[in-house]
Amino acid sequence: MIKEIIVVEGRDDEVAVKRALDCDTIASGGLYYNKGFLEELKKAQEERGIIIFTDPDYAGEKIRKQINKAVPGAKNAFLDQENAIKKGDIGVENASSSAIVEAVMSAKPQEIQRNETFTSSDLVQLGLVGQGSKERRIALGKKFHIGYGNGKQFLKKLNTYNITREELAKAVEELDER
């Protein structure tokens, strides 16, 4: 059984996650959740911890940001869009059980005080911004299980999820060897 409570968007997501894992879940009901939802998550975080596992789309990222702001220290699980799409619909409910397990087991805690390990200059030097960089950020987002982001978002994710310089250097080196 997973110790933390997994926070998803809807009932179909809950069904998919519970099919893949022995866990407890809480559903937000979407972007416009009820007033007591964040209070429920704060209590869950205090008691057992939470893992935020929202859809890899605009609404899912917005919900994730709101929860992370309200509930410091929550873990974050990310699913790539390619693993969450079925007939044009993007969502956790469309992912395979193995993709769900991998995402949840790779969940990373968000640092309450973000490390400023990386700068924009680092991203330029590593080829993570500029021409041809999107594919590199996608590949590294998958490797670190932190999801995709444009240059500015990716920089924030690297610092927020406490990726070390050594980890990033090794991952970029492996990427360049392909």
C-alpha cells in the first residue's frame, strides 16, 4: 500500500490509479473544486502525505500549481502526454497501469525553499533553450519524471525538484550520446 494519498482530478482517474496501485485517492473534481478541498488536502498531508498526480494538460498543471501553493511539501507525480492519450483525450485515466506505477513511484517532493542551483545561462550552455531544445527538455523531463516545460518552466522544475548538477550533467551526456 502506498503511504501517501494520491490526488487526482476525477473519478475515472481514481479508478485507473486504484487499478494500478494499492492506495487511497482524493479527486479534485476538476479545476473548480469545492471550498473544503484544499483543507482536506492539508489534513491529508499532515497525516500521511500527498502525491499530486494530475493530467498532463493545462487544467492539470493549473490544479497542480494551486495545490502546491496551498499544501507545501507535497510530492508530485508526472505522466507524459504520450502515455496519457487515447483517441485525442489526455488524462491519467488513459494511461497504462505500468505508466501509472512508474509515475507514482518516481514522485518527487517539491522543495519548500527552492534551490537556485541552475540559472538561465546553464540552460543555454546545455542546449536546453533555443533551437532544437524542446526535444531535449521533453527527453530530460521524462528521465527525471518532472514533466515538460518551456525553458523558463523547465528551469523552475529543475530547481524546485532538487535535481543536482551531477544528475543533469550525466543525463545531458547520455542524451548527447544517442
